[in-house]
Amino acid sequence: MGVRFAFTGGREGWGRVLLTAVGVGLGVALLLLTTAIPTAMSVRGERESARTHVMYVDKQIPKADNTLIVASVDTTFRSDDIRGRELEPEGARAPIPPGIDRFPAAGEMVVSPALERLLKSGDGKLLRERLPDRIVGTIAESGLVGPAELSFYRGADDLSEHLSQGVVTRIDRFGDLQQTTEAMDPVLLLLTLVVFVVLLMPVGVFIATAVRFGGERRDRRLAALRLVGADGRMTRRIAAGEAFAGAAVGLVFGAVFFLIGRQAAGSVEILDISVFPSYLDPSPALAALVGVAVPLAAVLVTLFALRGVVIEPLGVVRTARPPRRRLWWRLLVPLAGIAALSPMIGQGRAGGQFNDFLVIAGVMLLLIGVTALLPWVIEAVVARLGSGGLSWQLAVRRLQLSSGTAARTVNGIAVAVAGAIALQMLFSGVSGGYVTPSDKDLSLAQMEIAPPDGVSLSAAGQQLAETEGVRKVTVLAIGSVGEKAKDSETYIELTIGDCTALRDVARLPSCRDGDSFTVRGAEYDLDTPQVVKPGRTVYLNPSYTGAEKASVAWTVPTGVKQGVAMEDPSGVVRGGVLATPGALPEEVVAQASGRILVGLDPAVADARDLVRNTTARIDRFTEPATWTSTNRSERFGSIRTGLFIGATCVLVLIGASLLVSQLEQLRERRKLLSSLVAFGTRRRTLSLSVLWQTAIPVGLGLLLSSVVGLTLGVVLLKMTRTSVHIDWVALLSMTGIGAGVVLLVTVLSLPPLLRLLRPDGLRTE
């Protein structure tokens, strides 16, 4: 009978079912998306593994009919990473990487669809100079990890000459044959668990709120059923049936919303992460769990909501003044959460893995505590609010009569903000272990190039110096000095550069070409005085048994000067011998390998890509390194990226659900608002009263969520043995985002409110 009432109650019944279905559907869609994320990450990992090949091997496999030479030629364009591979098949059975059906010839290139669009656009002109090969095809989905990935394969016919370089290797198959499973850091695992709980809790709260849409009108209908003979238990079963019907339609809506979002996911890229729609397939078991849990939760929430409502044949007793809510049991919920987390306080990394069950239970109880405490807080505060303007009085009186409805509306945003504050505190507290300051001096250089052996450092430095956007080039050749020509027991460092470059490495008394220096103060320069003595013959770049390269004898000049070591721009303190090119034999300088540090002109927007283009002309296997001010753990960055993506989805859900909830409340009060307008109340007064009815609960909810969020954040930091520090700017920004979402929803609800403020709203059937 309850299900029939839901679908045969006329326009009003359908409107109630539709609002419930939309609210539940949005939550279900996000739950399905969440259940699909593990599958998507697994598929991405499988795709990446299937196209991986082993690099940096000690010994190359022999050439055969089934071998392929592969060179890694990854590059970067602006802020986008581009995956690149050069291919040279050595036989008819050479393995083909996933996603292409034939090998491109030399001068040809197969690219991903996203890279093809970029290269053909106006923005890709600069990149086209680096990738001039003719495009002969596109990489299929099986060879990509996402639709927005920038990737290419190009042909080559000279890779066998470069097998000595680490990025060039011979393989006979694709696939990661050396996969290792690294144990996850306990703190990172804790972060992951808390992120999932914090992101999913608001979803559950919104679903619980959505199934109670139209509660007051439903109870009045149930009173009419009592009048024709239904008893109390029967009315509760009928109410449960109506809620079940709305939740069931919500499941259908949720599936539709999920399919729409799944298709749209293929065109969205967030923080360089993109997925194909086919990746987002929810686990059947988890999807079935959602399908069972949501209708069951709808029935339980409805029965729980009716426990304090007396439905009699002549009306609903809830319209009388309700008894004051009790505080004691509401405080037990967050205290139970703290009790669940307290055994792990002080555990940190050294104590092993955190107890997953206690972490999930503790965080959930603390966040549920927000929903338990908020109705009491709103009731206690609005009961003491006194006189004011007419709009204020209307709003306060409404809140005094139905503070529970106001609390349900704000519960979701309060839980989300509380979780966000706790997560922000936890991320800020532990970030010091995963985001560390870089040793690089970005005021002196911003990029670093390491050309391979055989490339003239001086010629490369000259080309880079002539590149647009480059203001300074520092060329440092690195070698060693030993007492013996081969298998020397003592080595000291040798740094070669002009005077300007050497002054970035050490403090020198004076310098001109032909000078050499010994430097003290580095960590490993204890042997310098014994090895480098004026008039003594030493050996530059001493070789070892089995090496082809021969060392060069060098007599230490009598005029060796003394320098003081200091950090070079890369953060390294160099010791040993510093020498200008004129102080060493020509063959040593010509064959030296090392690094080139590049300082950029900030006024040239594409200076980095201009340097990359020049480097590609010097040596196509060399990719410049871009210096950053911090070093970040890859896993920590992945968790933070996942949090950002999830928080974005939850914020969209919050906004949409709040809007649906606001429209439902306006629909419930349509006759009341129309009556006030008919009696002459100004629309401006009623609009302000609706704004106050939203602002007061939201303000109280954000205040409570700040307290609970700070409490949860402090407990989590204590668990990780991290000093407690409150980032007030982040706290205010989190609450500001929550308030901004509510303000946006309120503005969007004004047009339907103005349509309701008409006397013809009194018409009824």
C-alpha cells in the first residue's frame, strides 16, 4: 500500500518521489563511482605494466629474430608530461607494444589522440619543432592509460649504436617482469583510510536526508489512514513502503547519473589524471551492496524518524511543542569515536600498521557525532533568540518549530567541513615527512642537462647560451683524480669549468684560465692533501680492470691555489681539484662529461620548452631536469590527488543535494508562504526570512564542524606522533568553502521561491 501511495498519489506524490529519487540518486551515483575507483586504478596499472619494458640493464640480451631495441625519449611540454619511445625492430618476430599494429619507420610517428590534437593546434607549434616526425597513425585505447595521455612511438634505424646509453635497451617482450609490492607506509595507509571515510560520510548523510523528503505531508496522510482504521504499526509499514519506493527509483536515477558521469569522465582531466569510461566498472559485489544497503537504509531511517511522532486519527501530535532534546547520549557518539582511536595515540610509524577497523569506526563515530549534536545545538540556540525584524522573527519562529528539519538540511555540509578540516590538519602535519625542501638554488639556475659521453660539453653549452630565454649557462665537467692509472685505491673529485662556473662551486682567491685549485671543506676530501702535491704525477679519470677508457697522466702544477668549498647551485658541496680548461690536457677536456646548469629569463614564457628543443637537437635521448623548490613523495602526491578529485565530486553532490533539499522545503511551505503573501506580507520580507532560516543553521553547523574537525585532527596527529599545529588559514578556507556552497544554493533557490510567493498557491485539489 505504501508503494502504491508513492506512485498513485497524484502530482504531489510524484513530486515527492521525484525529489527523493534525485537526492538518493546523486548519492548512489557517487557511491557507484567510489566502488569503481579501485577497478579503474587496477586497470590503469595493468595497462601501464603491459607496455613497460626493462631499462638500465647490466648486460644486454643478444640480437635475435624476436628482439626490439627501445629508447625512452620522454619529454615535457609546459606542465604536461609526454611519454615517448623510439623503436627499432631487429627481426620479423619483434614484439609490438600494445595499442599499435605495426612499427613506424624512421621519420614516422604514431601518437595518442590527445597528442595529435595538441600537435595540430596552434599551441603545439613549439612542440612540433621537437617532434617533427610524420604522423602515420594513432595509439589505440589498449596502449594508453587515459584519454588525455600524451604519448608517442616513433621509428629509428640507429639505436643499436646507442646501446651503451642507459635509456636504450634491447628487449624480447613488453610487460613489467620485475613487479614488486612495496609495503605501504603506516601513515600513508592511515591517510588513505581517513580520506575514504571523510569523503563517503557526507554521501551517507545526504541519502539519509533525501529519504525523509516530504515527511510532514506524509505524516498527515498517515493520520487520515488512522481515521479509516489503520493502526500505528500499519502506518509505519506504509511509511516504510513509501520510502522504499522513493529509494528504489533513486537507485535507477543513480545508475543513470553514474552512466552519464562515467561517459563524461572520458573528457575530464584532473591533476593530470584521466580515465577511459570503460575503466569505471564498479565491482559487482560492491554494486550489489549499494543496491541492497540504500533501500534498507531508507526503511530504517524512516522507522527511526517516526519513533517520536504520534500519528492519531485526528492529526499529528508533532505540531505541538516537542520535548527538549537530551544531550547526554549525543555526547556519547563522538566520545566513543575518541575512545576507538585513543589506543593508537602515539603509535606513529614505528608501531606498525594502524588498526583499520578502529580507524574507520573512530572517524565515522566522530563525524556521526556532528549529525547527533547539531539538532541539539540548533534547538538550544534558536530557543534563546529574541526580538528583531519581521523577517528575523519569521525565520526564528520557523526554526523553533522545526529545528530538526533545519539540522537535516545542514548535516551533510557540516560533516563534509568537519572531515575536511581534520584531513587538512593531518596532511599539513605529516607533509614534512613527504614534502621536503629541495637543495637546489633556484635563484642561480632552474634547469639541469646531463649530456652523455661523446657530446661536447662546451659546444652544448654554447648552443644553450644562444637559446632564447636563457640568461646564464654554467658548464661543469666532472671527473676524478687517482694515484694510479688503473684500479687506484684513492680517488678524489675533479671539477672542470671556466672561472665563472668554478665561482659557483667554491670561494676562490683569484682565477684566470690555466689556474687550478684544491678545495677543502667537502665531506669526502680527506685525501686531497696527500694526492694533490705540486710536482707530483697523478692520473685523471683513472680506469679500472675491464674498462676501455684510458687515464691521462697529469703533473700537478706548482701554482695550485687553495679554495673554500661551498654548496653549488644543485646543493652539492664539491671538494678535491677544481681546474680551468687551460690547466688540463686537451683530450681530458674534450672527452669530459658532466652537467650544464641553465638560468632562465622569467620574462620569456616558454623558456623551458625552448631549452628542451635545443637539448633535443644536441642529443635526442637527453631530457633536461626542471628544478623545483620541494621534493614530494609520489605516493603522498597520489593520495592528495585522490583527495582533491574526491572532494570535487563531494562538493558537487553537496551543492546539488542542498538545492534539492531547499526546493523540497519550499514546496512543503508553499501554502504557508502564499497565505502570508495574501495577507500583505512583502516578498522582500519573506525572501529574507528564508535566507535567515538557512544562514542560522549553517553558521551553527560550521561552528560545530570546526570544533569536531579540530578534535579529530588533533587525535589523528597524536596517532602519527606529529606535533599539533592548527593552520587557521586552512580552517577558515574550509569553512568559507562550505559557506560559499550554501550561499550559492540559496541564490539558486530564489527564482522558485519568488514563483511560490503568489496568492494562487492557495489553490488545492
